[in-house]
Amino acid sequence: MTNVPATSSQTEVAEPTLTLSLRIENYYVDDGDEVVTDIRNITVPAPNTDDENADAYHDWAEAVIRPLTGTGRTAGHATYDAQVTACDDPAMLNRRFSFGY
């Protein structure tokens, strides 16, 4: 038996990313509490589209932005608003995302 090294004609392509900062406003309806969190200079996967009305864009926001919201509370009604305050892609600057409404 001869060992032949595996070869590949495919080159690994890195997924596009964004470096961004967010201001997140967490509203806890049951007790009227509001917690503001700033997240700075995190690298996240880039969305597949810039079309804010596309399903893929909303899916991206749910998968990437929503997990950054909240303060660990597991009960009660809450809403979360996140705004991009800095980004290496100028098209993303000041975009807003709302969850829990």
C-alpha cells in the first residue's frame, strides 16, 4: 500500500468580517429598568447583503447582533435596541437593530 498525500485544488477563502462598535439599550418592561451597554471594536461575520429589507440581512442580525444584547436575565419581557456607532464599513454606521418588539 502506498501513502499518497492528499492534495486539494481548492484554496480556503476567509469569510468577510466587520469590525464594529455598538451601543445597546436593554429595556426590561416588567420593572421599567434600562441598561445601556457599549461594545467596542468587535469582529463579527459580515452580512451577505446590505439590503436592510432582505431576509438574509434579518437572519444575519438575529444570528450576529442579537446575541450581543441583554444582561443575562432569563425571565420577563424585554426589548433591545442596538446601534452601530463605529464600523470599518461606512455603510453600516448608524444602522439600528431592534429585537423583542
